[in-house]
Amino acid sequence: MTRAGAVWTMVAVTAMWSIAGVVTRHLDSAQSFEVTFWRSLFTMLSLLVILPIYQGRGVFSRLFHAPRVVWLSGVCWSVMFTAFMVALTLARVAEVLIVMAVGPLLSALIARVFFKQHIARVTWLAIGVAGLGMAWMFAQPLQAETFPWGVVIALCVPTAAAVNWSVVRHGQTRGESVDMLPAVLIGALLSALATLPFAWPLQASTHDVVWLAVLGLVQLAIPCSLLVLCARVLPAAEISLLALLEVLFGTLFAWLGAGEEPSSRVLMGGALVLLALLLNVWWAERPNSGDKS
């Protein structure tokens, strides 16, 4: 995959991620941990089909002999899967997405402090502008929250993502040939096992199960598999920055699918985020951008 191909693939990934909020708002009876359980279960089942097609039947035997970084990544995926859906059932979609927007800051900080990765000044600038855009978009809803359990739980998502991408990228820079696709399967399995006791007895309607199956395949299995491929090409900070598009797509889908019309504050903040994304991508694509400092 070329760098340009990875960037556009990440745009498609964020669009698929963004359907989670609007879908959960149309569920009938599934609640909290049961929503997470069904989505993780269908993600696992989808990957059990996708992985052998992509890598052959030997992928499962190789999984048992995978290096520790694969299992660590799987744990990170499970935290992301679980915390995101639980947070959506406790807080508004906008609040969950704005908390997830701190991902670029956490990724850059972890990469710099623990793995000594160089972060270009333009990326720091883009992260700062994007952060301001996110804060401007949802400052008022966050201030209105009295006891933000959903926001606190949502913070686990960018934290786990930052650890995940930094560890994977660090392993690759050391010359380790590590396949992270099975880590997504491990994450879905761990998430389903962890949430099943809290989801029992299962009470979701057929309508809910069908929609959660769609989330498992279209909103998780496919885009997360593509994301792992992008991580082989793009640095952790840039992946986290591009992932901010999920906030914009999620807002648009909530508007069209759930009647949540964005305010002028949201539109202005979204423009800042897009500006930051375009600035970072444009700078990295410049022919004479060899000096990234």
C-alpha cells in the first residue's frame, strides 16, 4: 500500500466507524454491555471468515505462536471495543467522540516519551489546531454534563489506541515482522468474553441483533482490518489525526439518521479539524519535505 492509498483508506475507515452512534440510537431493547457483547461477537465471527481468506488457513495455528506484541495489541483492541460501546450507552455521541479526539495527543506523547519517535513540528501544530476545533465543537455539551461516567469510560478508547499504534509502529521500526491483523480477532474475543457475564440474560430483539451484526462486520471487522494495514505505512500520530474524521462523519450521520442537527459551533469546529488534517497531509506529501522538523 502506498502512502496516498493508506491516507484514503483511513478516510474510508473513519466513515465506516462513524455509523456506530446512529445505529445504537435506533436499537429497541439492547443495553450497555449486551450491545458491546453482540457487536464484539459478530466482529469475531466476521474475522474468523475474513482472516483465512486473506492469509490462508494457517493463520490460526500461527496465532498461538505469535509474539507478545500481537497479544498486547489484542488487549488494547478489546479495551477500545468495550469502552466505546459502553460509553455510547451512557453519554451522547458528540461527547464520546470529542473525548476520543485526544488520541493524537496521546499517541504523539507515548511515541515521543517511550519510543523516542520524532514528531514533526507541523504534526504537533495540526494536532493542536484539531484539538482546538474539537473543544470548540462540543465545549457547551461537555460543560453541561453533571457526572460524566460515559466521558470517563470513553477516555479509555484513545488511551488504548495510543498504546496500540505506538507499540505496533515501534516494533516495525525495529525490523520485527509482526502481523497485527489477528490482534483484532483477539480483541473481539476478549471483549465478548469480558462482557458476556454482565450482558446475561440476553434480551436483545431480533431487530437489535441484526443491526449489531451489521456493526460487527461493517463498523468493526472490515475497517479495523484495513486500519492495521494502514499502520504499516503511516506513523501513529498521523493515524490518530486522520481518525479525527470519525467525529465529523459521526456528527453528519447523527444529523441525517437521528435528526441531531449540528450547530454553527459544530460546523466551525469541524472546519478547523479539516484544516488541520489537510495541513498535515499536504506537508507530508510535499516533494521537498525531507526535513520533517
